[in-house]
Amino acid sequence: MQPHQRAPVKHFCVLAGSRVEQWMRTPFDLLAFGPRAGLGALLSMPERLQTLQSDVERVSQLVQDPRSVEEKQQLVMQEVEDTLVTFLERGATVETDILANIKVLLPPDVTKQLDELIPPPPNSQPTEVVVEPEEMPTVIYTADAVLENQIASEMTEVKSAVSGVKAALEDLRANADPSRAAMLKLNLREARDILARRLQETAPGVAPEGTSADGSLAAATREASVLLDEVDAQFFSI
């Protein structure tokens, strides 16, 4: 009976940790695992505090959910894994930016040694830079170019949040199980709140007028606002 009881737990643990394993492939990844996760958690703290109430409601709904204990355990482990991977990705992004700024100040041979010692994190793709001493092209970043890149990043976050709301809305509308309605509605509220925050964080009108970023950002925010109004009117109107 003992081997038969332990097998599902082992199988479950393997599935739950599959995404985290890629962050522990090299000795440096093991050393950087804690700092990356800690820094990512620190950066995510304001957002996590804003969603604290919905997280508590989600736990309450999960406790009352009629699904089996095994299914609930898998949902919890998946949630923990997703959160941990998010922390690792955010921490690694800051780490990559810091290293890039340091490498600019170092000689090429030291930079090469640093690249050999510190492999790129799983959420980035290493790029090979060919250095030609005879010709060193100078790249000038104008203020407009920097603004366009910033707006493009914000627009990507808005579009991602819009996709999250649409997916949650589709799940709720397609649901035929009354016992899952409350949980799906909670998921929709959480996705809706994330989209609302993304719109608040996006500063309209800062892109250079007439550029592609200017028009794309306006279209993305307009679509997001229409979707928020639709969701609020249908599910969360007072």
C-alpha cells in the first residue's frame, strides 16, 4: 500500500516543478536563485499588496470548491510555481541590466571572462557581439527613440492584460458548472483589476506625435477602456 500511495505525490511534484527546474541548471543559477527570487519579490510587493484582498478571496473560494484534494493541491502548487517564476524573471531582468551597465566600463577581455562565468538567465537569449576595433560605429539614442521604446513596453503590458481579461471573460461565459461560477468571476475581477492598473500606469500622450507608437498606444488603450466598461457593466456594476 505504501508504494501505491506515494506514487501520485511524486508524480505531482515533478509536474509542479518543471518550470522552476530551468532556473537551476548551472552552478551560478543555484547561487543566484535566492537573490533573483528575493529581488523579484521586492519589486512585485506593491502589486501583490494591491491584489491581497482578491488573493484571500481566491483561497476562500478554493477551500469551498467541490473538486478533489488532489486537484486543489495541483492548483495551489501551480499558483506557487507561477508566482516564483515571475519573481525569478523580474529579478533576473534587473540582474541583466546591471551586468550590461558594468560590462560597458570593463575591458573586452574582462567582459569575456565575465560572460564565461555568468551564463545568461533562462528568460533571456544570449547575443554575440562582434567587436571590430578598426570600425566602432556610434549609436545615438535620441529622446524620441527612448520614449518610443518605453511606450512599446507599456503597450505590450496593456495588450497582455487585455488578453487576460478576454480569456477570463470567455471562461466565465462558457462555464456550465454553477459550482465554478464564483471562482471564475473572481478570476475575471482579478484580471480586470490588473488591466485597470496597467491603464493607470500608462501615461497617454508621451509618445512622439505622429509616430507608430503614438497611434498604437492610443488604439491599445482605447480597446482596453472599452473592454473594462463592458466587463464592469455586465458583471460588476453596483
